[in-house]
Amino acid sequence: MENYHVLVKQKQIQQDMSYKNHIILKSTINYPRFVSGIFYNMISKLNNLYRTQALMYQKNNVMNLYQMAMAEYEYSVAHGYPVREFEAYVNYEVTFNQDCALSLYFEQYEYSGGAHGLTVRNSDTWDLKRSRRMDLSDFYPNNSDYKDEIIQNIITQIETQIAAGSGMYFENYKQLVIDTFKPNNFFLTPEGVAIYFQQYDIAPYASGLPTFIIPYNSIGPVQPSC
């Protein structure tokens, strides 16, 4: 069971929403459906969870955007401005799928006018064998100072990027890393634990969502196993 993994199939909810014979909002919601002959109850719960989340996003976020798009349409037509289509797009990526662990993140992109839209990322990591969500602390079983070590590791990585001319961050990035670090903002990769920040947390929009890999090692983070 050491290399156990699940199969991943993509499900999609797609909708073009019109107002006065004009499409004013396009939405696409992708979400996973897992297939497995082992840990059936846990896999079934995850499938229900992500399907429910997709439907709730459609019911709440998409409908709120539609209300905003209608108001924007009326305002644009009344003032002779171009009518811009709003957009809602949700996608996911499974980043770790082995050793009885499953890790993935979702990105929600919404455009409601202006120069560009905004993307928000959230993530989950699951221990399939023990039927539970995993916390960042689970990968540092013998290190109570793991948060401080992660923050310092990230700051060091940023300093290296800036020195190499490959990084774009706000001038006070050190304090921002400390202030905006969230232990829930992580996912697993085969190389290590990935820590990410949201847009504008520590860097300008052009930098996207800054992500830093903390490699697995014997004292933490430790790689999951069955």
C-alpha cells in the first residue's frame, strides 16, 4: 500500500448567463471526483464535499457576480461605455497523490471589471488511511518551532531570488511574510511542502501567488507514509 494513490476525474459546471440578450457573465467551475477501491468511505466523503462546494460557489459567488454584472451593464449602456463580460473560473490541481495522502489546491478567479481579476487559492491535504484532514504541524512531529523555521526559510529564499534578479516583492517583504503567513496555506508536492501567499500579500499583482517549497528532511517536514 506504500505507493497507494487514487484516480482523479474532472467534473465541470459551466454556464453563460445573459441579460437583455447579452452574455454578461461566464462561469466555469471544475472540481475533482476521486475513484478508489480502498478507503471507500473517505473517498465518498471527499467527493460529496467537493461537489457541494462547487454547487455552493455557483449558488452564492456566481449569483452575486451576476447581480453585479447586471448593474454594471445598465451603468455602461447608460453612459456609453463598453460592456465587459464578468467571469468566474474555478480550477484545481492535485499536487500529491501517493502513500495514502492526497493534497490539492483550488484557485478561484473572478473578474468584475477593471484592469484584471483576482485569484484566491485554498488547499486541502488528506490522510486517507486515517480519514482526516492533515495540518501543517503533522509534518513537523518533533518541532514546536516549525512556524518560525518556515518563515525564516521563506525569507532566505526571497533574499536569494532578489540577489539573482528573479524576484519581485514589496520592500517590507520580511515583515509581510511574518504578518501574512497562514499555516493552512500549504499543499504537498513530491519534493516537499509548498507554502503559498495570496495575491498582494507580499508581492505585487504581477508576481502571482508566491509559492515556496520546503524540502522534506528527517526533522521536518517529513514526507507522509501509509
